[in-house]
Amino acid sequence: MGTIDYYEQLEVVDSAARDYARLYMLPGVLHCSGGPGPDQVDWVEAIRAWVEDGDAPERLTASKLDSSGQTTLTRPVCPYPQFGPSTMESETQS
């Protein structure tokens, strides 16, 4: 079973799954990182805000950093099954 199948089955089994689970797909980052797409997201802050403040993560920002740590690309990411704006509209290159 793949990641999307697993998440969809979770929602079938538990209609309240969105109260405690989100799936974000990050295109262009290979399996975990690398690749041309932005792969840096402040997941810890998103989870902290959800748990401590009740602010469930919706649209987050993924960044691509160069070797000096400078942001070279950003892209919005939304929880599955939503998708962010198209690449042409959303990418900001520095």
C-alpha cells in the first residue's frame, strides 16, 4: 500500500482523521530531499501550532535552499487531496 492509499484508507476507517492527520505531497524532491523542488518546511512549528494552539495546518510554505543556506525557491503546499497553485503561479525564485 502506498502513502496516498494508506491516507485514503485512514479517512475511510476514521471519518475524524482530519482532526489529527494531514498528508502533504512535495513534488520534485525525490524520495525525501534533494531534487529540484523545495524540500524545507517547518513541520515542527506546524505541529506545535496544531497541538498547542488548535491551529490545524492548511497551506504551508516549502523552500529550496542553496549551499549557503539562502532561499532560492518557495512553493505553497496544501494537505492532500488539495493542491497548491500551479508551478508557474506559485514559484518564487530569488
